[in-house]
Amino acid sequence: MEKSRKQSRYRRIFEQLPTLMAKSMDPDARMATLAALLHHKMEYFFWTGFYLLNSGELIVRVYQGPLACMVLNPHQGACWAAIDTRKTIIVPDVHLFPGHIACDSRSKSEIVVPVTNSENEIIGVLDVDSRSENSFDETDGQWLEKMVALIYH
């Protein structure tokens, strides 16, 4: 998607979120709403969802798209890299990412954004896959970080 079009789309989604998020303070409801909204508004999002930490495991929670891996191998792949570094990870080609976990062979690129709770502790990630290489850039990272920050605030 062309950069100015992408910016405009994210801006419109972000403007909708305060009204949607105000309907519930429940983080699961907010994650479900965000995953559904993004998945259906961003045509290059193939899989959109959250993996949350539970007793040291990274376990799938709410998502949109094809069947997901239920538990991700510890400290492998982009999701764990985002948790371990506390940074958004943009993967232009998942097949070149060390330790990539292939939940669906149709995924070609990925972005992973850490999710923090109100105490600024990492509790999981927003993971988005695309069926095309090089789908994600800094624009996606900046907007997705802003949207994820609304879940607990």
C-alpha cells in the first residue's frame, strides 16, 4: 500500500478507537476489537492477533485469520524477539528471519508490536502477517504502537 494511503487509513482507524475502546475497560475485549478492526480495514493483513504470556509461555489469544500456532517456542521467532528486546520487529521476509516459526506457509512478511500493561510490563504482542513480502514499514510500526497503547490506557 502506498505510504500516504496507508497513513490516511491508519489515521481513520485511530480516530475510531477511543469511541470503541470506551465501551469496555476489559483488555480482552479491547484486543478483540482492535484485531477485528485492523484485519478488516487493512487489506494486506493476512493474520492479525495477539499472543500473551502465561507462565512463561507465549499463547495465542484473540485473532482474525487462518488457524494459528497455539503456543510459540520460547525465545524463537519474531514474537519472542519483540518481547526479548521490548521493540517492534519488522520482518520483510519471514523465511530469512532466524528461528522463524511457520504457523502458515502463506505468510511472507510480519510485524510484531510488544503489548504492555498499565505497569509498563510486557504481557504479550500484537502479531500481524501478510501474504506479500515487504508489506510492513515504519508507518505500520508507529501507528500500531499507538493503537496497542490504548488497550490498557
